[in-house]
Amino acid sequence: MSQTPDVIVLGAGIVGAACARSCAQAGLSVLVLDRGPIGGGTTAAGMGHLVVMDDSEAQFALTSRSCQLWQELRAELPEDVEYDNCGTLWVAADDEEMAEVDRKARFYQERGVAVEILDAAGVASSEPELRPGLAGGLRVPADAVIYPPCAAAYLLADARRKGGRVEMDCNAGVAAIEGPGSVRLTSGRQIQGGIVVVAAGALTPLLVPGLPIKKRKGHLVITDRYPGFAHHQIVELGYLKSAHATQADSVAFNIQPRKTGQMLIGSSRQYNAEGTEVEPHLLGRMLKRAESYMPRIGQLSALRVWTGHRAATPDKLPIIGPVPGNDRTWIASGHEGLGITTSLATAEILVDRLMGRNPAIPAAPYDPARFEHAAKEPTHA
């Protein structure tokens, strides 16, 4: 690698790791900076769902493209990434939510995504631990889950194999972007590069003030090993209402089976919650919601409960591209709960644009310039 890297990537979560890998694949010299550990920030706050979503055409394009890239990468992934093609089961509690099942099914089918509509008996047969009386559901068999920190570590290791350099310790924490292609570490050291890519998740606005990214706190619970308790990633369709809430604290039922036999249970959403402490009241609401769908969840032993912050934007789409008026600082952030899914397509778009190539999907919906008050100049964190 040259003394001055072509690209400095700030952040060694799954998005930063994917960007570093794609830059190195394109022949760019890359330096990744993070205070560590790998995937210990926003990535650790995600459930690892690789899911095609349909909130908008832009969201569908990004998630479906990225799921395709994950499927292509699957054969290369080590065992610890725990890629599991378990599929997603969206469950409908009533006739109103079954109407949403029909709408989602049409949307996916029109765009070539295989789905299966299940009636009440089909849901009960697919997931016997679900409560009786659910109206039905939608199964998306191509969806999968992975273990995010190990996936980020693999992508970063692959970037290294392709010539990238990584600095991961407390001295690699970034204090500020101090000019075109220049960063200052918390140790006081200055590093100069060609392009700076900010992939710092929920911390991105500290480095590039003015971006419309807000922290959104979530709780997760991991259980002991209960193989077969759930077979799919199961998500209540009420989750969509929760996900669209922009201010109020909310909970929704979401359970993910791990290859280890453990169950990962979510989810909660909070704005204006800066701390990382577990909040018993909200955790209790979340688990009570889960128990209302799978009554025996209350009998499972929890091994760990933790929280994290996700980076949310007003239009539910990530920010990928150069800061307006500053083509030496690029953003790859704002993915909220879809950063694990969309990391590979995010990196593809970013590098295609850096290299002057046409991305596989239109890049405009994710460009920072779509926000009228997007940041103009990065500054001290």
C-alpha cells in the first residue's frame, strides 16, 4: 500500500468492512480506522437478518440487490458467520394484517421474489410454538440470517487479503475530519488520504454534523440453546407499524433462530435514549409482546440482554455518497435496522460511484444531496 491511502474508511462495522473490501477489490489502497472491537458498535445492535423489504422501491432495490450479493458470497463465508437460509415468516394476527400479507405477496411476486401465503393451519404447521388463532402469514424462503460481528470480521479480513490495512485499537479512534481527505485521531496523530468514507453508524453525525441521522436505541435478548423452538426468522406484521413510528417508544415481536440452537429475541425502538443501559420497563414490554405470540418464550432461559444504537434517517433509506460540496468526504451510514442486509450493496454503490461506473441499481435515492440541509463541511467530533 502507498504511504497515502486512496481511501480511509472510518468504522469497522459491517458497512465499513464491506466498503473496505469493495475498495480493495477495485484496486484502491485502503486504510480502515476504528477504536474497536470489530463490529462492536451499530453492527452489534443488529439481529443479522438478510431480508428483502418493500417499504419503497428504493428500499426493495437495495435489500434485494444486497441479498443477491450475500447469496453469491455464501460459499466463501466461514462457519462462524453462521449463514442460515431459514427464510422469513411474516405472521398476521387478524384480517387487516392478512390484507397486508396479500399486498406484500403481490409486491414481491411482481418483482420476482418467491413467496408463499400461509393460512392459519399453514402457520401452525410451520411454527408449532406460535399461539393458536393467528390469521396466517407470508413465507419468504430465500431470506437468511448471519452472525454480524463475524461477518464484519470476515469482510475486513478479505479487505486485508486484497491489500487493505486496518488499525483497530484505542489509538485508532477518530476525533475529527480536519480537511479534504484528512483525519485526526484521538491520539493527536494526523492521517492524510484521498477520500474519507464515514461508515460510523450512529456516531456518523459526530464527524459530519448536519446529517439527518438520529440514534435509535434497541434491546436484544439471546437465550440458551433450544434447537427447533423456531424454524424461521418470525416477524409480526405489526412490526411494520412499530418501525414507522418516528418518535414514540415501541416494541414488536421478532425472533431469530441461530445455528447454535439459541434464540435471538427483539425488538424495541427508542429515540432520545442516549444511554446504553438496559431499561427493564421497555424490556418487559418487549418480552411480553413476544410471549403473546409464542407463549412458551417465558420459559426459556436468557443468557444475555444488551442494547445498541442504530442510525436512522427520516426517509428510512441510508445515506451513500459524497457530502454536498465536498467530494473528498463520503458517507455510508443511516441504515438503521437494515445495515446487515444492505452492507454489500451499499459498498457496491459507493465504489461504483468512486470509480465512475454505473451501479447495478440507481444510486440517487441514497445520495446525501436528497436532504436539503445535509452537512456541507465535516468538523470536530
